[in-house]
Amino acid sequence: MMSTFVQLIILGMLLQGVVAVLDSILDLAGVGGMLKGLPLIGSNLSLVWAYLFVVATDVNAGGGGLDLGASAEVLGLGRFGMDVATALVILAFVPIRDAAISALGKGVGR
């Protein structure tokens, strides 16, 4: 259980790094603002990046992948649903990672 939390925190850190690089590349190419301006995609761009990150890293690979359980599958959509659910969970763990690092910093500083 604890290893799953640590994996999700690490994946959140990796995702933030990848998104920062992608945003800088897209802004350099001049399409970052255009993507953010699209009605449906712009407001959910972080979820799109997280989904592509999950698909590219193959986090849900059988056996050695991240074990979120069968209940993580969204709407019975099979592998796509599992990838979307994993992307949502990784996005949800970004603020948890920030809080954990802040708490560790305060504890070490005492």
C-alpha cells in the first residue's frame, strides 16, 4: 500500500517535469497558447498530458506495473479506462506530493 503511494508521488513528479518541458517546447513553437485556447482540450490539457504520459510509460503493464486494482477501470472501458483512471490518480497526487514534501521540510527543520 505504501509503495503504491510512493510510486504515485514519483510518477506525479515525473509528470510535472515532462509537462514543463512540453509546455516550453510548445510555447517555443508558438502552439502552446493555441492548444490552451481550444474549448474542450484547453481546460483539460493536464489530463491529456497525464493520459499520454501513462500510455507512453506503460504504467499499467501487467505484472510489474502500478497496481491500482480492478476498481480503477473507468466505466468498463478496458485498457483505455484503466489508463484514464491512472492519469486521474497521478494528477490527484500532485498536491499530495507538495503537502508531503512541505511536511517533511517542516519536520526536518525542527
